[in-house]
Amino acid sequence: AKIPFGKCLCGQAALKKELQFSDCIDARHEITYQGIEPHGHYCVPILYADITLGVLNLYLSEDHHRDKKEEEFLAAFAATLASIIMHRRKEEGMRTQILQIQKMEAIGTLAAGVAHDFNNLLTVIQGYSDMAMLKVDKTDTLYGDLKKIHLSGMRAADLTRQLLLFSRKQPMDLSALDINKAVSNLLKMISRLISEDIVINIDLETNLQTILGDEGRIEQ
């Protein structure tokens, strides 16, 4: 049963974190009803690191004498209950974490499959746009349109690579990397994803040397 903190003997035990004893239904027994049988109580708080987990409520015959050995036994029993409760809570927490990890692995596998299929389509688009650009003069307005298609395909390929990195299906691709450029490019992508009321300010160091790294992993 659920009893409010501080109400009746059980609530007092929970609130004060101390064993409560009564050899009869006295004034502290606030919850009563017509025809209730005369009785006494041991109310023992179930504590873990000074946190009240519950109360062990033992009904006694009326006029039962308070006994120190009984109290010691009940205190030990309550401590054992507290350990069992916390152990079960930790097990449940671990099960939840494992389930979440399994979900993330499933999402990663799905993302990898979609990314591979999408990458195949992008290869065709970029290939045909490259061939078309070779057949068109650079001064032609059509060349500019084909260039935009090509650049969009490259950006889509970068997104695909990030999906593969997320799923850990993509090997590291080390190359000479400009950190400032990588951060600026990432900011452009993030700006399209976040809310308009969020502003990201960056303060980039000038004259940085290039490094050998994987841009996708640094972006992550």
C-alpha cells in the first residue's frame, strides 16, 4: 500500500528513517476503519545510502512487548531487502542500456544499407554529369547547370560517407586536411539542420598547418 510520508506509523518510519513501534492502535495510527482488529506494529524503513526505498510493516498482537533482538533482526532483514531492490534496479538499468545499444546497432545497419544503395545511384549521377561536362563548352550556361549537379552529387556523397561512418562500415580515409575548412563546411551542413533560433559562432585560428586525418571522423 502507498502511504504518504509522515502519515501513520509507516509514513513516520519513511520520513524519519527510523524504526517505529506501537503495541496498540494509538493516536499515531491515523489510518483506521470501523471494525479494525486491535494490533501493534513494527514499521522498519528500507534504506539504501540514506534513501528510503520503502517500509517493512509487521503486524503484531496487541500488547506485544518491544524486543531489541527483534529490532536487530528486522533492521538486518530491511538492509538485505534494500540490497536486493538496488541490485534489481541496476539489472533493469543495464537491460535498458543493452536494448538501446541493440537499437542503435540496428539503426546503424539500416543506415549502412541505405547509404550503400544511395551511393550507387550517386556514382551514376556523378559519372554522367562528368561525361556531359566534357561535351559542353565551359562558356555555355548548360555547363554551369551540370556543374551544380556535380557539386550536389559530391555533397550527397559526403552525407553518405557520414552515414557509413555512423554505422562504422566505412574505413578511415586519411588525407591532408585543412581543419578550418572542415569546420566551416560542417557548419554549413549543421546550419540547415538546427532551428533558426540557434546561432553557432566559431573562432578559427589562422595560419594552421594541414594535418593527416579523416575528415568524416573529425566531423563526427
